[in-house]
Amino acid sequence: LPEFKIQETIQNIISAQGVSFNDFINILILAPIIEELYFRKILMMHLQKTIGSFWAIFLSSMLFSAVHFNIISSPTLFTLGIYLGLIYLLTNNLISCVIIHVIFNSTMLLFIVN
């Protein structure tokens, strides 16, 4: 998993009072695709085989929230991780998870910019 310094990116957006093209691509395209591939497709599915669905969703969601390095947003990100984990478990459709993740990031970006 490549190192995405999301918090640094957000700080740059706030200080610059705008979103660069690279930030836009990273936040709204690359991060959702890479994070969903890793946290749902790879990690959660591996954990599901070893410890079951409940703990797989729980632990992958905890890690998902932890890698964003923001204690304030951790509960929201944990909840998003649970939601995305359940969607992936029930549908086995990663595209749905990516789309929801993009919508979530877009909403958060709108709050940060405005």
C-alpha cells in the first residue's frame, strides 16, 4: 500500500484554500481504489478466512481508520469501514465500495474547501 499522507494533503488544501489537480486525483480516485482493494478485497477477505466475517470487518475497519492518522475522524472512518465491509461481504462488489468511498471523500472535500 503506497504511503498516502492524507492529513498533510488536507492541511495543504486548507492553507492554499483550494484543491490542486494532484490532490483531486489522489483523494477522489487513487485513494478510494487503492484503499478498497487493500482493506476490503485483500485484508478483509484474508481475515474472513481465518477469523470469520464479524472480526474481519471489525479489524479491517479499525486498521482503515488508524491509517488515516486522525484521532478526530477515527470514529467516522471506522463506521465507514464497517459499512463498506458489510457492503462488500453482502455483494462481493468492490466497485460499489469504491463509489461509496469516492462519494464520502467528495463530501469531506467539500466541507474542507468551503
